[in-house]
Amino acid sequence: MAREEKPYRVYRGGRAKGKVPSVAPRAGRVQRAGASGGTGGRDGARVDYRGPSGAPAKPVRWGRRIAIGAAVLLVLLVVWGVTSWLSFSSGVSDANKRLDQNAKLALTNQGGLLLSHSTTILLLGTDNARVAGREGDKHSDSIMLIRTDPSHHRLYYLSIPRVLVVPIPGATAQKINAAFQIGGSALAIRTIHDFTGIPVNHVIVVNFADFTDLIDALGGIDINVPRPIRSNRFDCPYATQARCEKWQGWRFPKGQQHLSGERALIYSRIRENQLDPAENDITRGARQQAVIEAVLAKVTSPGTLVSMPFDGSKLAKPLTTDLSAGQLVQFGWVKFRASAGSSVHCRLGGDLGGGGTGSPSEDNPATIAMFLGKSAPQPPIDAFGPGCVTGHTLQ
């Protein structure tokens, strides 16, 4: 076996003069075959390669990188949360200031959190849209009670036809939507409480003038239209009378549709369907329920939460309410957890169609008991009657 060359030469007569042979850099460590059990290189030697420098590579510190990434993500989440809360709470604070103090006094105090206690919210839609001749109207065009049942993850909706003739405190008996025009939300709360016997814990007044802005801020809503619709010629979109006379009305085909704010508002206002003369103010209430539920679903969606720092104040712009920002967040969580298939949709009925007097149905108390969860939901027996269904809106 050849010996390893040394950087010097040895002679018996002494060291020889001349340049000492140099040794080329070694790429690896040569180990004799006998030193270990295996052979690898030429002449039975094994070479262990250590790289160009011969030094071992430093290990990657993944734990440190993960910790830094998690810290950055946590900071971003905190900034997002604070910004979202400030934006949303600012808009809600303005909505609280818009509510009359008398309305707050008319509400029934609720003990406990919305997350764990059932609550009833009165939802009023005011008809003061940006349309010529109706800017100053203050009728409650839409009247609906929403009851939460967080223990069963369920929501109850009760639509009240605006043309029902009921006693109004301090005034004569007339259409129920006149209560808001006479005495604002305070009188509307008392009238609905006296008529239904249901304590009202909170109130939300939606201004239709800004309703389209709310839906557009949410990116639109999805509605399942149960049957084709061609409305009468209200709120003509054209500038000239001649063009409006040729226009046949608003059209909505059957099926799932994505509606902008303007289209959703038109859909919720339709009372007469030229393709189905049987439709009336009752079926309009069903459309309003569908729009409201779609808006609530969109408000509580993850996409809306992501955009909250930018659109938080816009969400509260159309609202006048006593609910605080924290209570609205709780209500949103209850709505998010509620199963759409278990939601109960109810309506009151009366003598409404074909020149009816607007007198309430004698079966309304039974429907109110269903709304309160005291009896099982029963569907209405006719197109104008009261009743409840589970899982989808009344049509």
C-alpha cells in the first residue's frame, strides 16, 4: 500500500537542499480500509466529502422563523381588530344618537347577553326613498319582529302587514304603519306591543334612502325568487313620461339571483305582480323577509368581517337603533350560528285582499304563539291567512 506523501524528504546524509514538495489540498479525509468495516475509494480507501471548505453546514432554525411569522401575524390581527372595532363602533354610535329618547323608554329591558338570552327586535323600514313625491314620507313600509333563540341556534321572523287596522294609543284605529308617522318609533313600539302582546327589547329602523348603500357596501345579496315577477310601473327608472308609459315594469325571473342595492330595494317593494294577480301586501312581506335575512347573512359572513376596517361605518349608516356595537356583534354571532334550515318564518293575516277592511285575522294569536315557540309551526291555510313555516320564507 502506498504511503501518504509527506511535506519533507529524509536522507541518511542529512536533509537535502531544494524546495520541499508541496501537498495538494485534500477534498476529503482518507480513511484506510482497515480502520473501518467498509471500502469505498480506489485502493480500498473511503473518502468522506465535507464540502469546499470542509466545514459542516449550519442547521436551519425553523423554530425561530415560525415564531417570527406567528408574531407578525398576531400583530396584523390585532391592528385589524382594533381598526374594525373603531370603524364599526363609530357608525353605531351615530345610529344610537339618531334614536329618539322616548323610543328607548318604550322598550322592555332585557336582562343578560344576547349570546345567551332570547331577545325580540322590532325592525322598521321607513319609506322615505329618494323618489320624487316620497322624500318626506315617514310610514313604516316594512314591519317585522325578529326573535332570537340562542339555546337552539334558531331565529324567528314575524312579518306584520302594514295595512292591518289596529288601535293606536292616543289616536283612532287605523293602519298599523301610520303609528310611525304619528309618533315615530316610540309610538310604533307601543302599538305593536299592545297589538301582539310581545315585549319589544330592541328596535332597528332602516332608512330606505340609504338601504341601497348598505347592500352595495356588502357587495350585493343573493335571493331565490320563487316565481317570475313583472311589477306595476312604480319608481320608473326613465327620465321622460313618454318613455315611462312604454315601460312595462320591473322584471325578476325565477331562480337564484344576485341583487344590487337598487334591485333588492325594488324587489322588497313590489306589491302587485302582473304575472300573478293573487299576490298582495302579504307576499310583499315575504319578499321583505327574504331580503332582510339575506342582508343579515351577508353582514355576518367572513368576507364582510375581512372588509370591516374599510366598510364598518357604512354598515350602520342606514340604521337608527338602541343596540350598542357590542350587542350588534352578539346578534351577528347568534345569526351566524343559527341554522337556516331551522329558522321559522311567520306572518300575521287579515281581511286584506279584494277590497278588504284590513281587520286582523282571528287566527293571529295562534301564529304569535308559534313565533314565541309555545306551539309548533303551522303553515297558513290561505293566501291571506296567518301561519308559520320552517326552513324557508312564506310565499
